[in-house]
Amino acid sequence: MVETALVDWSRLQFALTAGYHWLFVPLTLGLAVIMATMETIYVKTGDEFWKRVAKFWMKLFAINFAVGIATGIILEFEFGTNWSNYSWFVGDIFGAPLAIEGIFAFFMEATFFAVMFFGWEKVSKRFHLAATWLTGIGAAISAVWILIANAWMQNPVGMEFNPDTVRHEMVDFWALVLNPVAVSKFFHSVFSGWMTGAVFVIGISSWYLLKGREKRFALSSIRVAAIIGILGTFAVMLSGDSSGVHAAKYQPMKLAAAEGLENGGERAPFSIVPGVEIPAMLSILATHDVDGYVPGINNILDGYTTPDGVYHPSAEEKIERGKTAIESFATYRKLKESDPAAAAVARQTLDENIDYFGYGYIDSKEELVPPVPLIYWAFRAMVGIGGLLLLIMVAVLWFEYKNRLAGMRWLQWIALLSVPLVYLAGQAGWIVAEVGRQPWVIEGLLPVKAAVSSVSVAAVQTTFWLFVAIFTLFLVIEMRIMIKAVKQGPNIETK
């Protein structure tokens, strides 16, 4: 029971930290593109109005950026404090992209941020514009390396196990970088940031319209943000499609859980809500083939053979082979000095079963099923809210183009109230991605209960509640500063 409590509290603490951190990251990614676009208009037209517009959103960007850094640093420390076995086992691989992110991307981001925020009257227009764009590019590059590390946990590639060091070691850096899951995850996450930034700007601008303030500023901001947000939403849809295909290929249990699919097959239906299905749609989304085979939860647990003859072992077979791998590893370590011949046999057995090594820590097949209701509804929240936000952005852009938005208070209210929804959609997406991978820290390779640090439950509980207090304080402070800045306004006009 102590072990279970330790794992649960460690997971909860990491989820808390990651969830808070992701409140700030997407807004950073989205506002960076929006304010850079506004400054580009200023440089192209020479209109001082656009300079003031860009500077206002840059102020909100800076506030959000600062708090995001603080939560991100704590998140990375937890790999060592709460997940030391994980860090030891795969640190050679997982640590590389995080080190690159810290050494290259973060310093690039911070350097150009200083020029962007403090250099308006100190450098030329074009140099300042370049600094603004490079700040946003630095934020995206930072996201690249973090998402490469995360994607490796979803689809581990480019490494092999060294029984002498008891570590997985990188053998192909470019396989790690070009991991197909990493590519789709990067575009999905970055463009969802465009959506977040757009909805945020539209919402704040709508507040000005409701207050009868800064009309030109608000409508101009809405126009730019809506265009970027709509483009970002379509890019999210495209990258989401590839993410679905990758989930079907590399993480079939996650896909089955997201669909609540107990028994799969060919022409698998897509569940809109329980009892309402679209025939064959899941097969189309997962395989791009109306007759594509999609396994369900029971198929994955019991073992199945695809129509093209590929056999996928049952959970019991994987667990048995995993235990064989662990036993062979122990035998190899014990005999490698005293009986090299026997150690070589054990090493061969280990190599034959290494793909199932992590399953040796699983006690029953039920452990391999993530919490289906949570993932099922989180997926629908993500997709449903995303569709609603797209409609709102299209509506505000259309009515702004028709010069009618300024008088449509009901739509302004909807736009303002949509701001928390975009954050809810982002959190739901990460629930699908991370909770859907359970019980694995690294898919099929290392379960959470084998990755956790040997610390007391009380210690994790104490730091959990401490982080709740600290992060809530961060959030309250950021919101108060943001609200104060918004109330002050850009002061471009009084009409």
C-alpha cells in the first residue's frame, strides 16, 4: 500500500506542476506570433498606432513569460527528486533534448526577449522586429526539444539497453529528433498555442468593446488575432489527424481508451457520445482506410491478429516475457564474471525479450488499462471546445469585416467568456496524452511504479501541498498584474 500511495502522490504532484506550467506555455507561443505580426505591420506601414498595439500585447506577453519560466524550472527538477529511477534508467536519452533546450533555446529566447522588451528606442526598427520574431522562434525551439523528450516517452526510439550500466543509451540521435510522434506533437502543441493566444486577445479586446473603450485598438487586435487563430486551428486539426494515426500505430491502448472501444475490428465506429456513433469513422481516422482494423481494449489485452497476419501478443504473454527478461538480466549480472558462457546465454535471452522488459513489473493485465472515462471525456472536451472556438473566431472575424462587431454585445460576451474554455481544451489535450499512456512513464518500457524515487510518502505529500500554495500564488499574482495592465489599457485613444 505504501508503494501505491507513493506512486499516486508522485504522479499527482507531477500532474499539478505540468498542469500549472501549461497554463503559461501556450499563451507565450500564441502571443509571440500575434505581437510579432502587429509589429511587422508597424514596420511596413510606419503607423505608430500599430507600434502601440504591439507594445501593449508585448507587456502581457512579458508577464506570462516570467511566470512560465518559474513553473518550468520546478517541473524539470522533479525528474530528479520524484522520478530518480526514471532519470537513471533513461537519463542519457531524455536528458539530451532537455539540455539542448536549456543551453540553446532558452538562452536565445532570453537574449532576444531583452532586446525586444527594452530596446524600442535603442535599436533600429528592423533590428527590433527581428528580435521580436526571434523571441517567438526561441519559444518554439524551446518547445521543440521539450516535446521531443515527451514524444520519446510515447514512442521510444533510437536507443538500446546496456545491461552492464543498467541504462538505456542513445544510439541514434536523429531517430530521437525525427520521431514521427515528436513531429506531430510539436505542430499540435505550437498551433494550439496560436489558438490560445488568439482567443485571449479576442477576449480581452471584446472586454474593451463592452466597456466602450479603445475601439480601434480592439477591432484591429481582433482582426489580426482571429486570422492567426483560425489558421492555427486548421493546423491543429491536421496535426491532430496525424496524432491519431500515430496513436493507433504506437499506442493502441490510448486510442481505444479515448474511444471507449472495448472490442474493435474493421470499420470501427467513432463515438461522438455514448450511444451515438459514426460508422467506420474511427477506422478512417486511425488508419485512413474505411476498412482499417482498430483493436479495442479487450483485443489488446487478449491478443489479436490483424487482417494482414501480424500477431500481437496478449497481456499475459507480454508480462511473462517481461519477467523472463528481468530474470535473464539478473542472471547475466550475476554470472558475467564467474561464468561467461552462461552469462552469454542469459544475455541472448534478455535481448530476445527486451521489448517486453517493462511488462515484467506489471502484476495483472488490468493495470494496463488507463482510466477510460477520464480519457474518453477529456478527448471530447478537447475536440468539442476546439470546434466551438473555431466558430467563435470565424464569427468575430466575419462581423468585424462587415463593420458590425462593435455593436454586437452578445458576441462580445461570448468571445470574452471563451477565454477560460481555451485553457480547458489545452488541459484536456494533455490529459489524453499523458493519462492515456498510463501505467507507463515510457510506453511499453518503464511503468510508473518502477520509475518513482525511494522517498517517503509524507515528503511527497508535503511538497505537493507546498506546490499547490506556491503555484496558486503565482497564478493569482499573474492574474492581478494582467488585470491591472488590461484596465490601464494601451491608452491609444479615448473613443
